[in-house]
Amino acid sequence: MLAALGAMALLVAVTVGSVSMTLSELWLAIGGGGDPLFRELVFSLRLPRALAAFATGGLLALAGALMQVLLRNPLADPYVLGISGGAAVGALASMLLGLGTAMVSGSAFAGALLSTLLVFGLAQGRGSWTPTRLLLTGVVIAAGWGAVITFMLSLSPADRLPGMLYWLMGDLSYARSPWLAWLVLIPVLIVTLPLGRSLNVLARGPLQAAALGVAVKPLAWLVYGLASLLTAVAVTTAGSVGFVGLIVPHMLRLVLGNDQRIILPASVMAGGALLTIADTLARTLMAPEQLPVGVITALLGVPTFLFLLYRSR
Amino acid sequence: MAILEASNLVVDIPGRAAGQPFSARILPGQRWGVLGPNGAGKSTLLHTLAGLRPPRSGQVLLDGDCLTQLRRRQLAQKLAVVFQERQDSFPATVQETVLIGRHPFLSPWQRESGSDLRLANQAMDALSLRLLSDRLVSTLSGGERQRVAIATALTQQPAIWLADEPTNHLDLHHQVAVMELLHRQAEQGAAVFMCLHDLNLAARWCDHLLLLYPDGELCFGPAETMLVPEALERLYDQKLSVGQINGVPVFVPG
């Protein structure tokens, strides 16, 4: 059902826009016939953007689901350990220097990796590694990045500010190529699927998991590494889109229960569908103006989540 | 059947001098009880025997192999641990929780089969949890959760049970039911090693006792040789009165 929802979201995203088309016109365009304008529109504008939105949503929701289990904390999201902060500092620095889109993406990725390694190294410390320690290290580093971001925003010239703010809220209009996101999303999903039951056991605490035969430390580091990679790629593709990573796994847990073997793939589909729909709305609601997609994900997600939470046991 | 052996084992309790080394074999069919005051290191010993904490010195062997050379999965196929504390940060039903006892026996892609489900249902029956099977663990009482933990270990079908106060939070009826269950497990060839607070349960249900003194001193042996009132009074720093009911000694403070 979620797969069907995902396909629907992609279909709507491709047909709706400043120039709307019917399904038959879309079919013709995909088949290589019909109006050349439509073909151009579908293949070089709407389809790449819709695919990028879907992949980014999937990356964020999967990263969020993994982080929540790893930290055994329902408040965890892909950004809680400061990855988006590092990426934002990288991206804003490139924007401040007036570099091109490719450099913005590249430095965002570099910033995300730097932040990951920093948290990884510092949380190891001298003593034993615990989720609390990792969480605290991440939160403090995120706060540090926040200060640097504010500092950079206050220094930047007025004509660059809107672009920077859009990046910070999440924006898919620069996402021209969805391939990196898909190239990371699909293998990581395939790697995490057989880990599902071990993650179910890990959710009951490291001692219990170890007693049930889980090699806790290697598993925890693997999950941390994968979640960081997912987040870094998502942030590189679309800036820091909030909310998807926190809320989508929770919504699914409220509906489907807490079996990671179901939650992980379902998060990819639901996160992808949500972000695709949100991005379609973001570029059509106030067309030709484009809204930051992060605003729409929050406006759609908050009431849905509250409704599910209110209705649940 | 499996044999757990401690060889010159000294547990690592931070900030405390090394205690007396512990060397013993826990054989199939034996029921060991560990007695000692708060903070004597009962749980630490149990975790060390389960390979969950490194010892300060010495080693623990399972069927002759040092625990550090075994993979956790191999270990979990033979040895189950019932913990004193449990975490449940995410909601899960009783049945789901009991079923994770099959984890060590399933490969990553494998799903639980009908026989796994049957084992989980038998374990829930054995601990009278069947009616609670769809309830969320977080909504249960302390005693019910304790029974869920024991049912999870039972689903693991271990050759060796390491139980940290298995009767915690349980009412009198369930205390006896759990002790009878562990007794039956031992009769069927399992080795049981448990920390206990209740001297009378230990006297009634254990055939070997290990006394852990707060200064790291220890002594162990067959239960009847260990239940000496003077030794127990020194162990707990508490005067005891001793009676006899049906041939079993009964200890009352005072």
C-alpha cells in the first residue's frame, strides 16, 4: 500500500505544475511522442526533481528510524547529532564566497562528514560508549554549529540571505541530479533489511541484546555510520529539510507497531511520498513563487502526527 | 547440556580491591544460589559469567572454550540471562518480547517459524502470561514484567540459566511457580545459577550455595553445608533465628 502511495506521489509530482498535463499526455511524453515541450518538462525538470524529493524523503526517514533505535530515544532525528549543522556551515560558507551549486553541495557533504567524525571521536572518549554520551556530544556540537551559522548569516550581504535561509529550511530547487541520493538509498536499505531483528533486540537495551547474541558494538557503529551517510547525502541534495526524519518513523510505529523489519522499508516509502507531495505543493501553491519544502512538510506532518498520537493507546 | 566453569575468576568492581578468586564448575542439573548483602558483587559476578563484563583476572569457560573466543550468538544459543533491570523505550507486546528469545537461533533473513511461535506460547503458558499476550509490556506490573523476562529466557531453551533475582517483584504463588520451573529445567539437564535475596527460597530450592562477602571473600559448597547460622549472620551482619519446617531450615531476622 505504501509502495502504491509512493508511486501516486511521483505521478502527481510529474503531472502538476505551471503547465499541467493529462495522464495521456504524460504517457505520450514518456513513450517519446507528443508535445516536445511536455517531454522536456518531464525528463529534464519534473522527473529529476520528483525523484530527488522522493529519495531525500526516504533517506531522512530511514536515517531517523535508525537513529531512534540506536539512541533508544524517540526524540532522536537525523539532525540530532549535529550532522545538518556541519553541512549547513559548509554550504553557507560556499554561498558566502559566491561559489556555484556544485561547490555548495560538495562543501555541505564535507561539513556533514566532518561533524560526524567529530562526534564519533569525541563520544568515544576514554570511558565506555553510551547512547547518552553520544547524544550529549551531538547536541552540544549541533549547538556550536548553530552559533557559527547565526554568525555567518549576520555577516552575509542582503542579496545572498534569501538563498541561505531557503537552504536552511530545505529546498529542492537546486536538486538537479537525484542519482547520488538513489545510489546511496537503495544499497543502504538493502544492508539494513537483514539487521531488522537485531535492531528490535537492540531496542531493549545493550545488555539484553548482548545476552541474546547480538554483537552490540559493531552493530551500533554500523548503524551510526549508515545513518550519518544517509543524512549527509540528504542534506547535500536538498538542504536541511526538517521534520521528515523525526515524524515519519513515529507515524509508522503508531500505525504498524515497532518491528524494524517493517518500519525501515516503510519509512523509506512514506518519507519519500511525503517529501514528494510536499515539494509538489511547495512549487505549485504560490506559483510562480516557490516555498521552502521544509515549511510544507511541517504543515502537513504536524496535524497528521498529532491526530495519530491522540488516537493511539 | 553444557558446563560453565569459572577459573581463578576475579570480578572487576571499579574502586574495589580484587576479591578472592572463584574457581568452580557449574554442572548440568545443579541449582546454584548466590547469597550476599547489597553491593557484594552478585550481579557483577553473574554478568561476568555471562561474558557481558570482562573479569579483572581469570577466565570463564563454556564447555572448555574461553568466553572471549566465542561469538555472542554461539553463547546465546546455550546460555540465557534474566536481568534485574529492563529497558523498554519502545512499545512492544508480551508475545513479541517473549519471541525475541528465538533471536540467537535465526539467521538474519529468517523469520520466526511456527515452531518458534509454539515455543513462545509454551513459555507464556508456563508463566501464566497467555491472557496478557497482546498487552504492551509497558502497561504491565513489575511482577508481570518479571515473568515476561523469565518467559523470554525460557523461549531461548538454554542449557545454562543465569538469573539475577528471578523472584523479584513476584507474589508468593509466582515465586514458588518460578522456582519450580527452574527446578524442572535442572531436572531436564540445565544448569541454573541465580542470585537470591531470600534465604528461605535459597534453602528450599538450591543444591549449591555461594556466599559473597562485601570484602570480596567467598565460600561455596553443597547447600546443607553452607546454611550455617553463624556464617549467614556474618554475611548479612544481622542476627537470625532458625526454625525447621518439613525438614527445611527457615531463617527469620532477629
